[in-house]
Amino acid sequence: MIWLSIASGGAVGAMLRFYLSSSLSRFELQGFPWGIFSVNILGCALMGMLYVGLDRLEISDDLRYFLTVGLLGAFTTFSTFSLQLYELLIAGRVGLALMYGVGSLAGCLAALALGVWLAQTLWGH
């Protein structure tokens, strides 16, 4: 049942991300992607609220996974990344948090660039 909760939350989160980022993209100033930037910030704030709230509430695992992994995971994966980074920091694992944060950002950007290069090489420009 948890898989169904994650999938349905993911569907809702993806639709919300698309709607909100599309709505806000008309405010893009000098090419800055306000839509996705806003979604990431909002998603992280909501993940922070859930992080505290879900520990205080007795809710089913289905609802917990619907909200966190499904809804916010599809709304923005940046919220999950930020939560994991935060947990490393509050655990006092600053070096590991720094390695995870910088490594994730640099690694993902490099992987994206590699993917673009591979696709262009294999399929042409």
C-alpha cells in the first residue's frame, strides 16, 4: 500500500510543480528561473514543517510517505536533498554535510552536462 501512497502523492506533487512553476515563470527576470526556484524554496519550507509536524503526529506510514516521498519528492527533490543535508548538519557531521552538499551540486551538474554531451554525440545536435 505504501507504493500506491508514494505514486499518488508523486502524481499530485508533479502536477503542482508544473502548475506553480509555469504560473511563476512569467515573472522571470533576466533569465532567472523564478518558477522552479520558488518551487524549490516552498518545497523545502514544507519539508521542514513536515519534518517537525510528522514527529508530533501519529499518522499512518501511508500518509507519511504520501506527503514526504510522494508529494514533496515529486514537487521538488531539492526538499529531500535539503532535509538530508540538514540532518547531517544537526548530527554534527559538518565535513560529511559539506562533501554531500558540494558533491551533489557539482556531481549533478557534471552528470547533466555529460548527459547532454552524450545525447548530442549519439543523436546529433
